[in-house]
Amino acid sequence: MTPMKIGGSEKSYGRHTRDTSISAASTYTAASTVNTQPYLPIAEKFHSPTKSFTSSSTYIEYPIEHVDVEAIWYRKYFIQNQHPTFVGITESYGTVIISLMLDGKTINNNRDNIYWYRYILRKKELPDDRGVLAGPPPSPLNDPPWDVLLRMISRELVQPRIKKLITTRELSEKLLALDEDRLQTTYKVGVLYCAPSQTTEEEWFSNTSTSRTFSDFLGILGKLVKLSEFEGFSGGLDTKSNETGEYSVYDDETLKNYEIMYHVSTMLPYETANKYQITRKRHIGNDIVCIIFQDVSKPFLPSSIRSQFLQVYVIVSPVEFQLDDDEYGWRTSNRVGYRVEIVCKDGVPYFGPSLPNPPIFYDPISLRQFLVAIIINGQNAAWKTPKLSEPFQRARGGIIQDIANKLVIFSNEVAPSPPHPPKKQSHVELNYILKRLFVDRLKFGGIPPDMAHVKELLEKGANPNISIPQPKPLKEKVYNNQVSYSLGECEHCNFCPTHSHSNSLLSSSSIKTTNNQKSHKLPNILFATIALADDPVYVKFLINYGVETMPKDSHFPNAFVFAATHKRVETMRCLLENVPALSDPESVDTAINDTYNRVYSRNTSRNGNKLYAAYAFKHYESSFWNTEATIFFGRLRGVS
């Protein structure tokens, strides 16, 4: 690495700035030859014509972006003042919750009183609708005309769709948590060390030693903390028994009121027998922003790391330069600066601050301030991607619906007496409701039940490991040289095309019926979910609520093998990332062999003809194993 020379006259600085700009441009040109689309245009947007920071210890206050700064309205204006809450259903927004209050009055030039009302209209989609109205005066009893004010907010907010509720302390706390859910002040960020000769994520996550420049960079990021003695924001790291390592890097000084815990790959536990380092991957792969430190700068693709959550990558690499100034008699010395690039997955909106041109930082304090701003703004922006925003909106919609369903105290001219507390459902009732949700979906087909409804039942005490009855076994019939399958017999005829689909692989001259193997109850709602869809977000949600991935039922394998037999590739990845025990090589081989054997035995039992069995096996192999699953299983077995 040839050192650059910084210092001397302004002319010298300008010359090296242009040279470095050309070098940076060449880096992007090289990256474009390895098919970086659609990431390259996003990375280019982070450049600006501003110069790099060369002044020592310069503090730059970067603005926080992609955050709803008005989310504090309820805390600032409402929570300390008496006000009603309105709940109802609209055609445009669905269920809504409105906070409305008299904010004050002023006097205009004509000496007339103007009454000001402040409101918050909450709905499933963010942002909330907030505003101030100039409305009619309160009645002689000091009760404002709420119906008039609601119609001023929206024409859909009319009786009897909207109900007026008494705002209790419990309700205020729920609304406060709902409004400020996205006002985040704590962030967990991955830091992944990449040695010069390494090219795969398995190699990156397996590093046990690092370079001197990487150690120096960690010192720039924050302070080294001993987890067993740490009391701040842990970012999911264990602070009691050192199960996630002994030390980590933490920063709460760069930006006031913000805490950042770094998940440093080489400080997380190394598993000798695990090629994929599931413990390290579980933390860094579940972050949203990751710093990729390269000893030698190389093009980086987000697809290099398999993760459902990582959206923003900050690539940092060291750059040597010489610092001298003959005017003041300083001696020439070699220093290390840092080149920074930003790469995002498709769908992440632009966020600041912009990279300087050239994108090199010579001052460590300026580098840390820039990285903290990029981490906070990048994660805030990533929350707006469909991958992360859609699950959040589903959960938010469930919370709003739950609040609306539970609030039954309506306030009119005279407040009614408090109702009797609702009868608490027993565990048997909760389990029955949860079971029926999945049984109905399995019987009639479709996606898994609404996540918010399932979450509510689990939090009330429903057991996620209840067994789920499967629908009646499929019956196989041959009619006019075609095979059909139906759920039981049709009461009107022996063959009903509305209950079946055809397959022309088998032939026969007469109608025959063959029963499948005896079906067993699915061991829990995770297996039912896998049978319904390939939804890794739903699977991770169930794992967090304690669902068993290795059931005791001997008729079923573990969840990874079960997902393999149903060709749920994304679910398999999710299981490996979140359940280390499933990454055992025996489980992987079992999944592969079980899938092949299952297809082979099923096809041979249907016909008994070896020629047909070979044909069906070849047909299955071409339709599944020559897809992404082939590549995935190859990686699991260590085949490149």
C-alpha cells in the first residue's frame, strides 16, 4: 500500500485529493464489472463533493434522519392534561385511535376568542396524523363539541363509528408506548473482520485472530467493556455468565443520549466444531447495520452474507498516508486513515451524512462521529424497507386493534359504572382457540394465522407446543387414465373434479382408491407453519416464544429436516441461524437423505414399477434439487 502525502501547501493537498478521487472512482468501476446491481447506484448516492476532514478533533454535529420527531406529542402535550380518547373504524384507515384536547385560546384583531384544539390520529400505517385545529368554543359545561372537531379531522369520523372513551392512566401508558415505539436511542451493530485472502462469510465468521489496524479501529469505535461487569445497553449480549464472550465494544459518548453496542465477530464465542459459527451469526446476522472491516479494500456485495435482517453495510479499510508540513518544521510521519464506503440492499431509502470526496477520514474523532451518524440514520432508514416495515405494521395494527377491543368504558354525558372484569380464559380454552386457528388453515389451505392474534394467545398462556391434528389423509383415485386427490369422499359422486387435481403420471383402465400412510398429529404450531408456507419471519417469531424445534414425537424429525421435506429453503436458513443445535452435520445429511428417500419410497409404493420410480425420481430431482435448494444443501455440506 503506497502512502499518500498530506500536508505542505494547498496545491499539494489539492493534487492528492484529485488523485485519490480517481482511485475511488476506479474502485467503483471495478465493482461494476462483478455485477453489483442493484446496489451500486445506492452506494454512489452517498458521495458528495465535500473534502475529507483533516483538522484534528473537529466535532461535527450530524442531523438525525428518518425519525418521526413529532412522536413525542402525546408525552409533551396530552399526558399531563385531561382529555378523551376516541376509538372507531374507518374505511380508509381501518381501526383508529384519536387523542383530542383543548390546547388553549387566543384573541384576534377583532377581539374574538379563537379556540385551538390539538389531535393525534393513530392508524396502522406510519406516520400518525397530527395537527392543530381552530374550532368552536366549549359548551357552557366546558365540554367541547367533539363531534364537530372529529369531522374537521376527517369526514369518516362520525357517530356511531367513533366511540368516546375515558382516558385512564393505563390507556395513556399504552398510547405513549405506541407513539414512541420508533424513537430508538439504543442500537446494536455488527462488526465483521475480513482478512485479505478471505472471500466467503464462513471464513469471515471463523476468524480467531485479527490485524493491528483492526484492533486500532475498534479503539476508535468505542471503549472495551467487560460484559460481566457491564450495566448499560447490552444489545442482546449476556452480562452474567459470559456465554456471548468476555468483552465487547460500547459507545455512549459520541452522541448524547444514544448508546451503541458493537457485536464484534472476533469477540463472540468461537465454536471449533461448527463451520458456520452459528453463535456469531445469530448476533451479527440479526443486526440491521454491519461494519465490514477489510485489511485490503475489495468490492463487497450484500448477498455475500445470508441474512434476513442486515440491510446496510459500512465497508471500512485502512489507508496509509504521510503527514508533514515544512512551514512549521514538522517531521514527516506515516499515519493510517480509513476509507469508507456504504452499500445497502435494494429498497433502503437514501440517508445522510454524505461521504466526503475522497471518502477517506484522516482524523479518528471525525471518523467515529461520521460512523455513529451513519449507523443511526441507516438503521432508521432501513426500517422503511418492505422487509422490515411490513412485519412491524402487522404488529402495530394488532396492538391498535387490541387496545380498541379492550377499552369498553364509554364516556357520554354521565359516565357509566365500571363493568365487571372480563372472565379470564383458561389454558384449555386458549389452547383450543390456538389449535383451531392452525387446523382451519391446514384444512382449507392458505397462509399461517395472523401473527398478532397468535401472539396475543401465547402471551395469555397458550401452549405453542400443542399437537395440531392434520386434515383427513388424501385419497388417491385413478379416473380416465388420470390420478386425482381429494379430502375424503364427495357425498354426491365417486369422483368430483372440484375437490381434486389431476396428474397424468399414472395410468389405469379402471377407478381405484389407495389410502396414504396413516397421518400423525403435527407436534406443534411451528411444524404447522412450515407445512403452510415458507415464512422465516413467522418461524423466528415462534422460536422466540419457545416452540420446540426438536419434538419428542418419534413420527417426526427435527424442524430443519421437516422444512427440507417441504422444500422451505428460507425457513431452513432461519432455523440454522437461530437454533445452533440444528446445524449439526448429521441433521443436514438426514434432511437431504430423508427428502430423497421420501420421494423414492412414495413413488415406488404407488406403482411398483421401477421404471416409473426412476422417472418420477428424475422428475422430482429436476423440479427441486436443481433450484436454490441444491446450492443451499451444497453449502451446508461444504461444497462450493
